[in-house]
Amino acid sequence: MSKKQYALVIDLDRCIGCLGGCRVACKLEHGIALGDSRSKMYRMESGRYPDLEMYFLPVMCQQCENAPCASLCPTGACHKNPEDGVIKIDTTRCVGCGTCMKNCPYNAMNFNKELHVMDKCDICSELRARGEEPACVKNCSGSAIHYGDINDPESDVSKLIRNAGENVYSLPDEGNKPSGKFILRGAKWKEEEPWKI
């Protein structure tokens, strides 16, 4: 049996941008300060009137298989949890140096200015430990965000990925092997990387 790899699977055809309900839920759940966030929301556009395409792209930690944030962390605070494959930060060991932030290909790390440590999406480890869904999943008004073990062929997310066929995408792989998946049927997947701008 393969190792567990929990990840988020986002159906972009259902994401309505909704002023970032997933981001607000995350901030409230984790007490994230004003101006900080564990995720970003990008509006992906192409074409010219009247032939326009647009979709929203929420980007948070992609729980990479070969995560540079974890492998380059000088204290071992940023690490991959062997139980579920999720990248976590041990705040008792984090010195806030920002090495993980500099090496994340998706700009998905956050510096907690109050605690002076790094912060990131861990798919709500505390909520999952209590048998609850992650905050972004249960508060997504379009039911676009899903989570689960993508290595388990019987998991809901694996079935969702299978049913979407060729309409499944990942963020660009720079050798880090992102685990997060995006489903997009109604528009053309953009190769732009707005998190690098």
C-alpha cells in the first residue's frame, strides 16, 4: 500500500472567487493577522471581447512530494509529516529565517509577524485530528474545495480526479512534485505563474 498523501483538489469551474471565503475561513480558524494569509486568489484571464475566458485560481501550499521548503529548512522546523504527507511547521523550532519562503515555488508561505515564525496551510491538521473538515472546505460556498488522500484510489478526491479525466492540472513542477490538483473544464488552463509577479 502506498504512503498517504493528503492534498487539496479544487474544482475551478465551481470556484466563484466570492471575495475569498476560503481565505477568510482560514484566517478566522487560525487567528491570522490582518494583511497576512495562508493562501492567495488569482484571477486568470485571456482573450479579447467577446471571446473572453476567466477563472479564479486559489493557491495555497501544494504539499509537494519533494518540498524544497522542508529539505532546505536549517532547523528542521518545516518538515513533511510521514503520517499524511502534509508539510507542517514546528513553531517551537522555527527561527523565522524565511528560507522556506524563499524556496517555495508558489509563494505559499507566510511570516507570522506576531510570533516571528513561518506559517502555512497544513490542511487544518488540528481540525482533521478531531474528525472535522478543513476550514476552507467546509466554508467554500461553491463546494469547489475538496481534500483527502490522493494516493488512495478509493478516496473521494481520487474518484473526483479520475472522473475529471484530462481536465486535471497541477501547478508547474520544478522538481518539487506538487500534490495539489485543479480541475478545469470550462476554460483553457493558463500557463501563467502570477505568484511569481
